[in-house]
Amino acid sequence: MSRRIKRMNPKPRSRDERDDARPHQARSAKKAGPRPGGKPGSKPPRFAGERSERRGPERAERRPPKPAQERPAPGKPVEALLPTKVQTVTVTADENNMRVDRFLEARFPGLSFSHIQRVVRKGELRVDGKRVDSKDRLEEGQSVRIPPLKLDAPKVVGELSEAAQKTLKALKEMTIWEDDDVLVLNKPAGLAVQGGSGMTRHIDQMLEVMRDAKGQKPRLVHRIDRETSGCLLIAKTRFAASHLTGAFRSRSARKVYWALVPGLPKPKQGRISTFLAKEESEDDTIMRIAQHGDEGASHAVTYYAVVETAGNKLTWVSLKPVTGRTHQLRAHMAHIGHPIIGDPKYFNIENWELPGGLQNRLHLLARRIVIPHPRGGVIDATAPLPPHMQQSWNLLGLDASRFDPIENAPEE
């Protein structure tokens, strides 16, 4: 878990920095504004009060995707003022609350992950004169000592290659919400958010084709599991990244997931509260139910509600995580005896047979996300059922437009 670095001798912001942090009054705020009757800058409306405004799978407050951000002219190098000797810089308002490694990545596009980790690990980078960890977070006004840095190779941004154009097209096809600061993708099941062992294609790598004229690429704000489909929030600017990350940390973001589980959970609406801890083996990593005080254990809270049943054999449930632990929803549903259909890690019912016609894939969708927009108003995006879940809904006679009772769940 990251820790905040205590700020020493904060410095006043410059006029330019104050201007950057000032709420936007023009086009972006209007695009991401609240629904009729709302006020710019207000908190997201409670789900319970939005029943009359529910829309179908295509109902996200959607705008036609914009073209990729402006790119330099062919042959023009990405701008990066790479220090050839030790220099000291001050954390700006836009960089407030950024992780140390993200700070370096943003300041010096093209700097490799391994080089960033090395200079931090060796203590060559200092914050207010102290050693830090790459996951520590910075505060506006702090002084950062940066050692001489090296790019792995000079990068030249020109016309997009054919492969890059295909990647950009794929991202646009996933887009369900976009403006100048924020992008919401409908991530397909099976596509990882970040790279790992043997991973050659993932969202973070795909976002490389959206680097702007200054070499900045969109940033992941949160993550969902590889086999989970649905809403994935991405910041297109440092300003948006800082605000959206803060909204997740303060639990201002509201997320709703849909899942298909065996049996009928009782009661039909409930709260799951446990501690979860990571358990690693040579072949796998899972989250186990732990006790308070266990090493590495974190508290996790999930609200669930039954939406519709299919002959008491299968149930469509809506889930609302209050916390955001790894595999939280999957571990929690297995804990109450109703693991999610197609879950290779947590489905633990012996001799249970998958009904004919249903695919043995994880039936979990990040259905909806509602979060304050960095420049005022609200982002509200909804993802449709992925093909394998739509097939199951059709076979079971489930109506995806049915009212979702999780909207009445408490927010804490």
C-alpha cells in the first residue's frame, strides 16, 4: 500500500499552476455535466434517486468519440527535457497526489520502467532530502531531487503505422464516454488491463497510440480483472488522473457489477463484510477470507441484491463494492456459497454442472460507473452485456432492462 510523503516547506503555486487547477468553465464541463436538474460541481446523485432515468445497455451519456489527441508533425521528436546532471524540481498542483514512478514517467516520456525503479531503489531520487519508494505519493510544493537520466532510445513520433491505426480503431470501438480529460472504455472479457508474464497485448500498451504532442499518454485510474468485461475509467491528462484517483480513494466513485451465480442467495439483499488476504502459491494467487489482524489482511465490504432468477438454479445478482480489493466480488460471492459462474479461481461447488448452452467463462460485468468529473458535473457510463453473458441472458429468459435493486444499497 502506498504511503503519503509528509510535505516539508510547501511553496506557493505559480499563476500558471493556479490557472491549471481552476475548474474548467467551457466545453468539457458541459459535456460531462449533470443530468437535467443537477448542478455543476455537485456530488453524483444517489442511485436510488435515479430510477426513473435508467436507460438500456446503450444508455451511457455518450458522445461520438473524438479523434485521437493532436500529434506532432511527422519526424518531430517527442519533447522531453532530460537532465544530464542533478536537478531539483518542485511538485506542481497538477502533480499533487501522483505516485513517484508516475511523476517521473509524466515528466520524462519514454523513460523505461526499469530505469525509473532503479533510480528510486538506489536512492538517487530524493523528496525533501529523503529516500522514497516508487509507490509513495507526492504533495504539491515538495522538492524532488532528480539524478541524470537516460532514455532507452530516442523516439520519433510520426504518422501512425498500420498496426497503430488498428489499435486506435479498436480503442474507439470500445469507447462509451469521452471528452478532453476522461475516457471510459467497455473493456472486453479476456483483454488484460496491464501487462504481466507472457502478456503481449493489454489496455495500458494499447494507450501508447494516444500519446499527445507532449508525449503524454492516457493513464489508468483503476483496474478490472482480465476476464471481467465492462467500464474501465482512464484519465487523458495529469489533472484528471489526480482528481479521479482522489475520488476513488475518498469512495466518491459508485460502481455496479452484474454477475450470474448458482442457487438463490438469501436474504435477497445483503451486505458481505470480511477481511481478505493474498495467498500465493507456485502456480496461482488467490484472495482468501482472513481474520482481523492477519498479516496482509484488508477489510472488504460488498452489497449484493438479487435482480432475477431462472428457476432457482441460477440467479442474476447486482453487486456494489464499497472497497476495492483484488478479486473482492469473486471471493465474496464464493464466501456466501454462490460463486460466480465460470470463475476458474473461486468456483468451489463440487459436482456442479454448467447448464447446456452457457459458456464456461466468467459471468461478471462492470456494468456502471458514476464519478465526479474533474472539472465539474458527473461522469455516468454504462456497459452492455458482453456476448457470452448476453447469450446466457437470452437462454435463461432474463431481461437486461429490468430495474436494478442495488441502487437502493447504502453507500457506506
